[in-house]
Amino acid sequence: MDGARKPQTPPVLILLGPPGAGKGTQARMLEDQFGLVQLSTGDLLRAAVAFGSKAGKAAKTVMEAGDLVSDDIVIAILRDRLAAPDCAKGVILDGFPRTTAQAEALDQMLGETGQQINAAILLEVDDVKMVVRIAGRFTCGACGEGYHDEFKQPKTAGICDNCGAEQMTRRADDNAKTVMSRLDAYHEQTAPLITYYDDKGVLRRVDAMKDIATIQNALATLTENIMA
């Protein structure tokens, strides 16, 4: 891929990384800096169901039956979303694809409009440190401000610095055993995708154990090269 040549079609970036790697935080920063649109699978499904599109109605039927939405429906919803005016500058995919089959279907769909995956950015983590990072998280139940047992304690214990509330909460699945299980599942699921995009020459790696600003700068440099 020639990073110095501006894509003829809106760029499509993929963020790969386990829960807690900071995909959402970094995607929002790229949105603000470059005008890209973050597209997460969950948000896409909810929006399509609420809008009542053909694919959204199909997804609603499946979801109400308690089944998993098929790849074909997700691809159809994504196709509709990419055609929206706000995606003209490009998008960041978060949470899709998760399998090689989905990646192949995505490539086929993008090929219909001459688009392609410009970069699959892997946020690399250290599993042991990630367990500490995730298991120590807690948030203010009133405003959502995030804290951590080790890295970011409120100035006054139990009281939110942002809004003054005393409603600190922890996710039930943010414990060491569950986090390690989630990381194992992620690695098993994502390993084939890493090989898939590496073979295509679009895989880029970023050390996600650095501080947020350092990660942001690395992602910004990658994105600038793609959009230059």
C-alpha cells in the first residue's frame, strides 16, 4: 500500500484489539481529528433496527428470537451505513470483522464500490498488564467518569471529581478470572484475522500499553499517511 497516495475512495480503517485496549477512546479521537466516523457493530444494529430499514427489520426479527444476527445481515446494514453522507471522509470499523469469513465478506462488499481496507490497526497489549488495567476499573454511576484502583483514584475516596456524586460502580465482569478468559477468547478469535490482513499488507501494529497520548500520536501518524 502506498501511504503517500490519497485513496480515490473514502478510507476504511479497522481497529483490532481486546476489551480494554482503548479502541473506543482512540476511535473517538480519530473522529475528532480527521472527520472519520466510528462504526461499531452494536451501534449499527441498534440504529438500523430503530430506523426500520430492510436489513434492520431482518435484524430485529433475529434478535427478538434470541439468535445471533447473520453475517449477511450485518454486511447489508454496513453497506447502507457506508452510503450515508457523513461517511464521505472515511470510517473506522470497531468490532467487525471478527472472523476470516466476515473479513472476506467485507472485502467483497467494499469491492462493489471500489473501496478497500486501507489499514487494519492492531492495538497490541500485554495480557498480564491488561488484567490489572481492566480489573481495577470503576466508574461514577452518575456521570460515567472513569477511575482505576491503581492509575486514577478520585481525589476524595468514593466521591467523583467530575460531578461530586458518591455512586461508584464496577462491572461484574471486570474481575481477573473473567478478564483473562475474555483475553484468551479474543486471541483465539483474532489470530486468523491478524494473519489475514498481514498477508494483504495492510496490518499495522501499535503498542497499546503506552499512555493514551502516545497511542493517539501513533494512530494519527498512520491515519495521516493513509489520507495524505
